[in-house]
Amino acid sequence: MVAEHPEDSNLRELRLYTLQAMAVGPAGTTLWPLFGLSLAFLAIACMNLAGLALVRRVSMLPEMGVRGALGASPADLMLLPLVESIWVGLIGGALGSVICFWTLRAFRSGAPAGIVPRLAGVGVDWRVAAFLFAASILGAAAAGLAPALLCRRLALAPSPGNPHTSRLSGPGPSGRALVLAQCAIATLLVAMSGVMLRSVWRLSRTALGFDPANVVKFEVGPIVPSGTSWTDRKIIAAYEHVWATVGAIPGIQAVALGNPYGEAARIRFRVAGAQGSPPATADWLSVSPNYFGTLRIPLATGREFSVRDDLGAPAVAVVNRALDQDYFEGRPAVGQSIEVSFAGQWHRVQVVGVAENNKMAGAWRSGAAPTIYTSLFQFASSGALFARVDPGAFPGPAPLRRSVARAVGGGFSVAAPAYLSMALSRALERPRFFSSFLTGVGVAALFLALAGVYSVAAIEARVRRREMAIRQALGASYCHLTARVLRHPLLLGAGGAVCGVIAAELLMDTLRVWLFGLRPAGAATCAWAGIGIVLACLLSALGPLIQVLRLQPAVVLRHE
């Protein structure tokens, strides 16, 4: 392009975008994890339905025995749970369509802007309803087949010594494997939601390194008339005019110009005199004098920029503490020189100050990144205006914008006024939204998994009534009976928790898509999620345990 168009010889950067990327943006990275969560939730629901249908089949075993004795074929006995499950799928699909219609409206109103392109036009039509019904019916049918296939293990079998007594086997490895998978998926979702909640909570309490209170930000920029060429000197003179004029408005304590919050550029730099070392990268912000004082960013050593740091003065820079510690190896950074690359050209600048680390370059970084500040009056860059106002001096950002627009005149555009604290809050909208969404899914999956554990415990308590009654009649203690009833729920919960925690650790990088650069916090949260799943599984088995402990051996053995 530069060879064909010499007028673009000062082209600083070229980025290519596909039309699809411009049309859908980050929708793919957002929707695929959501779809995966939906499939995991549907899998848990189907497994849970299979377990509850298995409990129902156990309670209907005498009826099924009578049907078999009257000539019902095995296919007829297997068809009954399948038809019941299909009815459950139909009813669930109808309820799901209604719930989908209402929750989609809440999703559209609560989702942060830009999370899904054209979200306002998303709705429930016949294709969505058809997909929903098909998924419900097929999932319910698959869940209904599990009890039918396990019918042999739960069939009546004559016990030796008494042909009129019957012995029932438990749910078997297949049924327990379903519940184990439920517990694993529930642990995975609960662990990931806990990790997101803890990470977002930690981010919201992270020290920003600056004070956003009573600071109003504006998007500012020179209005270039058609056919007029703005040189750097003209742009710098315009910024100097804005900085001096806005600072004189009554009610404004301090004013500064700089990069918009979270929009630092990346540049290459190297320490002058470090021969042979490859260039490193750092965040770059071009700021005006009084920038650090306006935002109340502490300076560790040195000074900040002044009005004398203009085009006629030697180029200067301020670095943050992270760059000072990583690249100057204990030497005082103030007075040293570094070389920075702008528009393909290297410029030597002298370090005049070291600022404390702060989050103005971007709040999503887990640690402090090396940052270089240069004087806006030496290296012009598009930016924002930050004004620290007296409390109560202006009713809101809009009146302040009108005052600023009148003061700077018609050569500058002043737009998007907002308190800096509100900008920080909006920056947290996406992680908060996804953490809330994932927490809701995790809690619902937990309750479904507990229902599956309850079904296993209920089956065990039902089919082993005769055994428990004999043990109790022979003098077994309540502690012994409790251990036998809670054994399988404990093993299933522990096994599912271990598998879920391992899966959560393997899928931890997936959360980075939703945390937008924030490092997720950690293994301890996943471990606590696993412990919580185990305790919840034990609590879900308390109902069947109480039924076993309240057995009357004489009554049970007489009925058996």
C-alpha cells in the first residue's frame, strides 16, 4: 500500500478484519460456551429423569410382575416408561418454550451492550420452538430407555427357600454411573461459577492505583475541516488550548488529557545502552501535565510533566514501578534514557519520574504491566479529557459538558461525558453478568444432581428393606445402618466431586474468554466446590436414611 500510495508513507499501523468478524464480533466466543453449558444442563436433566423414572419403576415392580404374569411381553413392559418419559418431554418442551420467551426478554435487558451482536432482534420463532421440542422429546426418550434397559436387574426374582418371596437388586453400576456423571457435571459447573465469582469479587476490590471519585471523563478530539492538513504542531497547540481553557472553568479542581480508560497502546522500547537485548513491549499513554495529580496517581520518585515539556524541549517520559523494577535492575530510573518506537522510528526519551502501578491502562490485567507515559505536548495522540470537579458544583456530566464545549469553542468535539467511576462499573458488567449466569446454572445443576443422588438412595432403601430389617432384628446399631445407607451417596458424591474438580482445572482456560484477561482464581475454590458437593449428597440421602431407621422389623418381614 505504501509503495502504491506514497502519501501513506507515515502509516503507523494496518489491521485487517474479515467481514464476518466485523458483523458478529465476539459472538462466537460468547455463544459456544453458553451452548456447552446448555448441553451440560440438559445432560444432567436427562440423567436425573432416568434416575427418578427408575425409582418409579421400583415402586411399580409388583404391578409389572402382575402384568408379566397376565401375558405382557417384555416389549410392553419397556414401552410404559418410554411413553411416560415422552409425555414428560412434551410437557417440559411446552413449559420450556414459555420460560424461554420470558427469560429471553430478561436476558436482552440485562446483558451488557455488545455481548451478542444484534441481541435486540433475537427472539423465539417456530424454528427455536421446534428445536426446543425436539431436544426435550429426544432427551426424555433417551432418559426413559435407561429404566427400561435396567428392568431385568430390578425384576422380581424368587429367592431360594421361599418361592413366594422376592428379592430386588439395586440400581446397579449403570444407574450409579449416571448419578456419578451428574455429580461430576454439577461439581464442574459449581466450581467454575465459584471461580468466576471469586475472581470478579477480587477484581472489584483490587486497588486501582488512582482515585476515580468526582472525576468526569470526556471524549475529545480536534475537528479537522475538509481539505485541511493538521500537523502534529497544530494538534498539540489545540490540546494545549483545551487543557488551559477547561482548567479555568469555576468548579473544576484539576484537568488533564490522556488516553481513554483501558485503551493504552502497545509500543516497543529498549533501555538505552543495553546492547544486544531485543526490544520489549509496554503500554503507552500520552498524557498532559497534571495528569498524575488530577487522577491522584502517586509518584514514587521524580516529577510529572509540565508545560515546558513541549516540542521545543528534550523528549521526556515517566515510567511505572513495574518497568522500573524489571528493566533497570536496581539502578535509579530517573535520569536514565530509553528508546521508544513510534511510527517505525526510534526516539530517545529521558525518564524524569516513576509512577506507582495503576489500572488506567486496563483493569483486566492480573498483574502490573510495564507502562510508559510520554508528554502529550511532545507526542500527540487522540485521547480523553479528565476533569476533577468540586462535589455539588455540577448537577451531572451534561451541564459540565456544555460548560466545557463553550470554553473550548468550535474547534474541538466534546462527547460522551460520564463519571470515571461509572466507566469502571461498566467495565465490570460482562464478568459480573457471566458470573451471575453461570452461578444460576450451577445452582440448578446442583439441585438436579441432588435429586439423582436421592433417587439412588431411595432405590437402595426400597430394595434393601428386607435386608435392613433382618440386620436390625439381629441387633445392628443405628450407626451401622446409617453407614450402609450413606455409603453409596458418599462414594458417588466423592467420585463425582473428584472428576468435576479435575475437569474444572482442565477447563480453567475457558473462563478467560468470559473474564476478558483476568486470571481466574484457583484450585482452592474448586476444592471447596467438591467438598460442598459431597456434603450436599449426604444431606440429600437423609430422607431415605430416616425411612430405614424408622423400619419395624416385624412388620417388614411379615409383609415380605
